[in-house]
Amino acid sequence: METITVALAAIRANVLRSVLTMLGIIIGVAAVITMVALGSGAQAAIESQIQALGTDRLSVYPGQSFRRGVASSSRVSLTTDDAAALAADAPALAAVVPELSSNFQIKFGSRNANIRVLGTTPDYVTVNNMELVAGRNLTRSDGEARRRVAVLGSAVPDMVEANGPSMIGQELVIRGLRFEIVGLLAEKGGQGFSNPDERILIPLETGQYRVHGSDRISSLTAQVVHPDSITVAMIGIEGVLRREHGIRPGADNDFQIRTGTEFLTTAQEATETFTFLLAGIAAVSLLVGGIGIMNIMLVSVTERTREIGLRKAVGARRRNIMFQFLVEALTLCMLGGVIGVLVGAGGAEALHRLKDWNTLVSLRAVVLAFAFSAAVGVFFGMWPAQRAARLDPIEALRHE
């Protein structure tokens, strides 16, 4: 306790130098905490999107066409007949939702916007875990009668500078055709590279015959009866589409089947790599701070040579001297680590409030940063402590 008291007294005697010495550790720990918080926040956002997507859905996309082994610029078409065949013959499927998608210039009042218009079935809302906040969903009778009705994504009213619920019952113009707005969806949030909130839903048949003028669908979503039957569903979809497309045995598929979480899983892996990269860069500043502490401690040993000689002369052992300087270095690093954690957490919260970035300060990151700062104190404080302990007391007392 006496050695610790002497070490702390030495730190208090040079407050300004101690603060400047801790600055490198503070900046390093704060940078690590903030960078990891950004990465963890992105991870949490992706995980929430994965939960929103669900694990019971498959997406089917047109594949690349090949001619004599060379990829063609055109895509193989999926049609509404393919969707009907899957709904009728593919096993383990609860629903099949075709999506006929294109961007069109739409007009509401005096406002214009370029928005993705999706011709689809009423099952689109339930399969994608979406909810209505106003009005009603599309119905099968809307499609059979090819009615010009539309359900808006939650972001569409802002895109045309209008109040969402008040748009119900009003008309908007899609490709020169007037559509009645019958529903407004709740906010869903972006998923990968797309945002379902920035879409307008119209009946599939209306899109096929009145707007898009084609039966070629851009993709289709299949909901399986149970998540455990994903593999069975994929095999069934592959078999039905190969039959519909007349693909010979042994030939490659001209379509792609993807689980709903594959894209977000890839994004999650990229985010993890980016987080480790940022944390590694931030950790470099911790090493720089440790070198700064070692430098200051070496200076301190030189300045206090006579004090060290006097302590040895009155009975202090080498381990007492080494422990004293080690405590000084460790105290500076630990105190800097505490301040750095507080600064880093505050920085992460500021980014969340000011920039609306997803941040998450995890307990593991705090513990690791704090432990790393302590390890830096021990590692870089050991040499100055050993140097002080090895001083000859006679020579030390003669030192000017």
C-alpha cells in the first residue's frame, strides 16, 4: 500500500504531464469503442432485417441466358404461367407471389415522382409481413376485374409531398392512367439494396394488361409451409420450373432460387469485416498511446534517479521500485481507459442522435478495450520499471 501511495503521489505531482500522457490512451479507447459501436449497430440493424424477412421465404429470379456457352445480355423470362404452375404443383408452398416490377413516372395533384410500380397479388402484403395503416389491401376481385386501384408504400406520400391517410380515395396517375388509392402500408424499412416502402402496389392482372403490357415477371416470392421444409420447397420449385422451361436433364437452370436472408447474410459478413478493420485501425492509436506512456515513464525514471537511490538506501528492494513505476504506468492506462470508454460511448450516442446512425455500445467491446488499455500499461510500463529497479543506489545518489 505504501508503494501504491507513493506511485499515486508521483502522478498527482505532475497532473498536466499525466493528463497529456493519458491522452493517447483516451483517444485510442474512445476510437475503438465508437468504431465497434458503429459496426455493432449495423449488425443489429441487419439482424432485425433478417427477422423481418423471415426464414420461410424463397425468391426466384430469371437466370442468365447462354448461347453456345457464352452469356447473353438478355435474361431468361419468368412468366405468370410459371407462378401459376408453382402454386398448383410445387410441394411445401403456402403461397406464391409473382412480382411484375418497373419504374414509372407517377403524378399526384401537381407533384411528380419516379416510383417503382409493382403488379402483384393480395398475398404480397401478408407474405412480406407488411401491415396496412389505412384503407384496404388489394383483393382477388380487383385483379380479375383489372381494376385500377393502388396501395401505397409508407414513403410514397412523402415523395409526392402529401399526407398519407388523406390520400385514401383520391386518384394518382400512372403512365397516363388514373388509379384510385385504396390503401396505405405501414413502414417496413430498407432490405438490402431495395426499399419496399418506396413502392406502389397494383393488381397483377392490371399491371399485366394495362400498365406493364407484359406477362414477364421480374421475380416471384414463395412462402413455405414451415421453415424446416425449405429444402423440399427448393427442390420442388426447381423441378416445376425445369419442366415449364423444357430444360433437359443435366443442363443448367435458367433461373435462380435464393433464400430471403442470403443477401443480408452477405451484407452482415461484409459489415463484420469492416468492423474488424475499423477496430484494428483504432487499436493502432492505443499502441501509440502506450509508446507515449513508455517514453514519459523513461523520462520520469531519469528525473527521479536520486529519489530511487534514496529509497533503495533506506531498504526498498528492486521489486518495490519496479512495482512503483509499474503502478504508475498501469494507473495512467486504466484511468485513460475509463475516460476513453466514456468518451467513446458519448461519441457513439452523439452519432446516433445527430446523424441517425445505428450504434450499439456492447459490454464486450467495453471490457476488451479496458483490458487492452491495462495490457498496454503493463507491457509498456515494464521496461521503465525494470530500468528503475536495476539502478545502483550509490550511483543513483550521486546523480545530479
